[in-house]
Amino acid sequence: MELIKVTEQKEPHVALIELNRPKELNALNPQLMQEVRDALVALDKNDAVRVIIITGNEQAFAAGADIKQMADKSAIDMLLLDQFTTWDQIRKTKKPIIAAVSGFALGGGCEFVMTCDMVIASETAKFGQPEIKIGTIPGAGGTQRLTKAVGKAKAMELILTGRFLSAEEAHFYGLVNKVVPKEMYLHEAFTLAKEIAQLSPVAVQLAKEAINRSFETHLDEGLTLERKNFYLTFASADQKEGMKAFIEKRKPEFKGQ
Ligand code: CAA
């Protein structure tokens, strides 16, 4: 594991996965997501583990999919890359996953948080789907999960403007379970994890499966449409301009092409 760190028994029955690309604000490239998937598959099979915490660092949970690796890709490149199969496998994890978030959780980072089951946020956390500002749209479930989490009007505002939500706002809208001071977010995530880890692992897994089923029936169809539209943006000049402008640290000029 190069881009993540896994500790199987950080506390009894609680495993910790730390995303570890600090220089890139934990930007999520396919290798990092495959490492997360492999770790989750192994932890799911490990009887000693009952709850999993995923975290970044104080500055960032993750600032999104890796723009530098995507900028020049065509729509067909993105389709063939098929990176979201890894995300689908992550979403099949049977054990509960708590995201412990400090700093940026943007784009794919926010989508990754929403793929987890519960969220503990530091008061410094910032959530958002800013893809629109670089000429694309969420591709890892943001249009579906954010809408379920915060309601249609707020999801429209956030996804169409790329605005960020503060930790307090995210709590108000039901995106996170609890907001705590910066020094406490990981500790609080462990408190929640340990409480769940004392309970029947069988009942916990069955409850998780049942809760997820309450919206997953429509999720598959929604994800398929979102993916196709995300790939389609890579056929536009605006996506090339948006991502190039981010890399060159300037404001993009969108022409609607
Ligand atoms: N991909 C690649 N590199 C990234 C990145 C990303 N998503 N986010 C940040 N970085 C890199 C920066 O390029 C910079 O690298 P250099 O030092 O080599 O220049 C480094 O991380 C630090 O970032 P900044 O200098 O920009 O830090 P900042 O504090 O000024 O700003 C920020 C922080 C607001 C998070 C800003 O970095 C930012 O806007 N990042 C991009 C957010 C974004 O658009 N995410 C969506 C990506 S698309 C996506 O996720 C699609 C999907 O649904 C799957």
C-alpha cells in the first residue's frame, strides 16, 4: 500500500484507513481508490475487525479526483478507464464505515464521504461538489447521494455553483452526524466506532444492508446516468479549458462548446 496506511486494530475491533497523498491534498487517483478497495475487501474478511474508520489529514480528507491525471482524457478514455467499478466494490463493503473528515472534502472527496455510512467532521471541514467550475460534473455519485442527503434545492445550488458547505451547514443539512473541534474529530470517530463494535456484528451488518436498500433500488439507475453524463463532459472544450485553467492556476473561460 503506497497511497494509504492501514492499521487493522487501532482500537480493539476498529480498523483505521488513512489516505496518504498529503502534497496533492489526497486527490483520489485510480491507484489510491484500488488500494482502498483492496484494504476494505481484506478488512471485511477479517473477523477481528467490526468497524472501519477512513480519514485523511487535518488539511484535507480529499480534494477530489486527480484533475492532473484526468485533464487530457477523452470521453472514451474515461469510459474505458472504468474507474467507478472500484467505487462500486467499495460501496459493497459489509462492515460499517465512518468517515472522519477535517479540511477539504470536495468533488470525489465529498462523494467518497457520502459512500461511507456515518460522518464525523472537524469544525474546519468543507464539503462541496465544485466540478462545475472545471467544466465537468460529479461522476462518483454526487448528483445522487447529495440530493438524497440534503434535498433537491440545496443539491442543485451546491452542484450548479460549486459552492462549499461549512461543517456546521453540512450538519444542519444532515450530511454529517456530528461536528467537533479540530483536535477531536478522530477521537470522536473512534468513540462512535467503539460503541458500534460492542454490538452484534451480524445485526450491525444486516442493519447496514437494510438501510442502504432504502435508496439503492433507484441508485443504480441514477449512477449509470450520472457516469454517462460525466464521461460526456470530457467530449467538451469547456472541460479541457476548465481543468487546464485549474492546473495553470487561472480563471477558466467557458465558451459552451
Ligand atoms: N487533483 C489534483 N491535484 C490537486 C487537486 C485535485 N483534485 N486538488 C488540489 N490539488 C493539488 C494542487 O494542484 C496543488 O498542487 P501544486 O502544489 O503542485 O500546485 C496542491 O494540491 C495544493 O493545492 P492548492 O495550491 O490549490 O491549495 P489551496 O489551499 O490554494 O486550495 C482547494 C485548495 C480549494 C481544495 C483547491 O486545491 C481546489 O480547488 N482543488 C480542486 C477541487 C476540485 O475541483 N475537485 C473536484 C475534482 S473533479 C472530481 O472529483 C470528479 C468526480 O466527481 C469523480
